[in-house]
Amino acid sequence: MAIKSNDPNDLPLKPGVYLLKDSADRILYVGKAKSLKKRVKSYFRSDLDPKTSALMKQFHHLEYIVTDTEKEALILESNLIKKHMPRYNIRLKDDKRYPYIKVTNETFPRVLITRRVLDDGSYYYGPFPEATALKRLVKFLKALFKVRDCKRMDGPCLNYQIDLCNAPCDKKITEEDYKKLVENVSFFFEGKYDEIMEALKSEMIEAAQKHEYEKAAILRDQLNSVEDVLEKQKMEFTRSLDQDVVASASDSELACAVVFSVREGKIIGKDDFLMSGAENTSEEKIISAFLKQYYTGPRHVPAKIIIPKDVEDKKLIEEWLSEKREDTVTIEVPTEGVEYRLTRMVSKNAEIILNHQKEVKGALLDLKKYLGIPRIPKRIEAFDISNISGKMAVGSMVVFENGTPNKKFYRKYKIKTEGPDDYAMMREMLERRYTNLADDKGSVPDLVLVDGGKGQLNVATDVFRTLNINNIPVIGLAKEFEHVFIPQTPSPLILPRESEALLLLQRIRDEAHRFAVNYHKNLRSKEIEKSVLDEIPGVGNKRKINLLKHFGDISNLEKASVNDIALVDGINKKLAIKIHQHFNETI
């Protein structure tokens, strides 16, 4: 329980955590101390640095919690910072984009891909920079070890029928045997490839000795499959490594920390985090704060953590992480060799990310100034339409947050409006997105971008007026001259060609276009796959595509004459007659 105090002399000479608060009882800063009294008294000196001086100008009272050890204080401090995000602490902004592997905390665990790391008793591996490659790998491992995929264990499903699951739901495998399979998957993501091979070999030999030849054959195939995957995946350093390499970069405005995860000598993941409250702070303090917050929770703790500079709490952090890992963890500062080169590489990555963030921040500030809008457009939603002569029309919405795409919020729309009317299609999509905006808490944009000129913009402003939305700025970006159209402004805004603001708008508009076109292509592909043209001998995929491109859809083709059909690339007169007869007979 926290104890309130206004006088640091009242504090005990014991380890613990202190919370500095303002007059509204808001937490300004959380700190840990070996001796609460000595540490807190240091805040009442006259020679404070600018950041601490600003903190103490708002200070009103404090609370403290006594712990048995300094290590307990360190863990409590990390948890409280993560929970309350105090303004004057260095804070890890954990809004991750990269995927993780999650092994669920269930009697018969599942193996999932997630972008959210929760303290829910599950075990997490990662991050992994390539989502597509990770999906392929998880699919391979699930099929190899036959780990269940279903949310509810309500009887043998199709996966069991096609030999992709051992059906624990129907007691086709014991809990103990199932956990061995999940353990092999975990070994894979921990980089313990030798352990997987040994476990599989041992089980295979045991099965053969018991004359369980079918089981032995399955294990042999699993062994060969793992060997093949490892052969393709491994890019070895000079020796095996199981470590995280951490570095940071900062300036007067921003701070960024980067982690490279190295398992069995292979870089398997890279993650980057913005750090709040770390402006003009030394790299040692940023990395110390980062380590304490990053490893709080269910992340894998490696045997070694490599950092570019020593941190004040190194021994304490090592002790805490060793206990968490249930094995020795060391934190080292290399001065030569492969580990030193790795720290240099990670530091360079941190600098690149920091510079990119500054460019994005600059672009957003410029955009606010150019457009004359009230807020920095941290969340931008962009819309585009894709169709062929009004047929199979689709729409897309993409979302950029702080200049970066957030695909979790992307939306696809199958347009119901008929005919080649781009304005009506845009109206339908905007109405569907913004009709229930009040219910969509936390997802209100700072700026809406429609692909097109004055006409599309007029549609958007009319939709907003009808829905009584007055507080969201909307603009149009016309592709031909890259002119920006603003409501109630007769002439378009022409941004400097090389300005970061224009480049950002172009990137967002192009992403909306890409997303819409890809969705349209997918629908067309499905339409082609199930086309009635399949029933006509001599009409393959290529000729189907040519016919649909030429006529737009099947209804136009049905009305076409033999001569019209013969004009299509790849269709001769004989085949044209056959196609024409097919539709006339069908009709």
C-alpha cells in the first residue's frame, strides 16, 4: 500500500518506489531507490537539471511503497511506469506493428500470430519483421507437428480428417504427448534447433524399438522436414548466439530504441520503439529505462543482452532477468568483434528511424500549416474507387497514423451503386464509413483525403454536411498535376514538388489506390475462375480475361454478334461462332 507524505525526511532508509504527484493527484514521476529517504531528498537540492527542475515546479506531494529488496523495487517501478505512463519518466511507446508468435496458455495450447503482447499467461516469441514469411513458417510448423487450430474444441474437424491435427478434442492424443509437440514448436522459435532434432530422434528410436513403425516414420519425416527448413533459413555468424542487441538514438525532440533478436547465430527479428520523455537524455539512461520496460511482461529473455554503453542498474537488471529466465543472463558492452559490429549496426538503425520520424513529424506540421487545419493530422484516412466501366466496383479506405500505414484499420467496400458513376460510388463509401462515426470511439480522423479533384471533394463535403460532421477537415488530391483541393477555396493549393507534406499525401493516395486495385483484381480473378465461359471448349484463362476486358462483363458478351466476338484478341471466327452459339442456346 502506498503511503502519503510531503516531507522527504519522513521516508525510511529502505528500498522502495516513490511517486511524485501534482496538486490534482496526477503522477508526475515514478522512481525506485535503494534508500527512499536519500533518493527523494536529492530532488529538493538547488542544483537540479532543467528537466527535474520543471518536474519539481509542479510537485505537490509524494507517495511511496517500501519493498524488501532493490530488485523488487525495480520490477514495481517498471510496472507502475507501464501502467501510468508518467509525464517525466522515459516511457516506451509499445504500439507495435511487427508480428509475434503466441503460444497460448491452454491445456492444449494453440500457436497464433499476433501483434499484441499481453500479460495473459501465454508465451510470446519475436518480433518478426516479415509477416508473410512468418505465416508460411507457422503454417509449416502447424502441419508438421499437427497442433490444433480451432478456438473451440468441439469435436474432430476437417483438419483432423486431412491429417493436419491430432484431435485432442476427441482424446486422440494425450495431454503429455501434445505438450511435447508444442514444446518442439517453442524450441523452434527459441532457436533451440539442436533440442528439436534430439527430441525427434529420441522419440523416433523409441518408437522403432517398440515396433511402432508408423509413428517412427512420421517422426522421421518431421525430422527431415525440420532439417530442410533449417538448411534454408540459417545464416550463421562465426559462432552460435542467443542474444538481444539494444541501442538507441535521441535528440532534443525525439528518442528511439531498437532491438535486434539473434537466435542460434541468426537475426530473426528487429523491433523499434519511440521513447517518450527521453528528450535530451543520455543514452545510458534511455537504455536502462528501455530494458526495464521491454522485458516486463511475457517476452523471451535471451542469455545475453548486448548494449553500446554501461548502465547504472546493470547488476540489478541482470539479477532480475536471470530470475525471469531461470538461467544466467549477462549484459555486456563489447569493444571489438562481431558483437561490437552488431551494436554499431543497431545504433545506425536507431539513427535512421529517428531521422525518419523527424521527417514525418516535419511533414505533418507542414501539412497542418499548408492546409490551415486546427490539429496536426496524426490520423489520416484516404479513400479510392476501382472498377471497369462501373462493373465490379470496389472502394478502399487506408489509414496512416503518424505518417505510417496502420493496416489494422484498412477497410474494403463492395460498392452497391450501379453504373459508371464515380461520384455516387464515392458518396456510398463515405456514407458507410462515417454514418456511425460517433460509435467508432478512438478512430476519428484528423484529416480525410479523397482521390480526385473538385468533384470528389464536393461529394465528400456534401456527405459530411448531411451527416452533420463539422470538425473533420477533408481534401482532394488530383493525380494529373498533384493539386490539392480544399473546400470553399476556388483555386487548388499547389504544394512545392519536393515538399515532405506533398510526398506524404502522394504516398497515402497511392496506398489507397494500390489497396483498391488489389481488391478489385482479387474479385475479378474469382469471377474469372467461376465464369460460365469455362463451359465452352477452347476458352482458357487467357481468352476469358481477354473477353471480359473487351466486353466488361458476361451480359455484354451475351448480346455481342459473332463479328464483335471475333475482334477480341486470341479469338478466331470459328471460336467466335462457338461462343455465340453457346449463349444463344443457353438463352
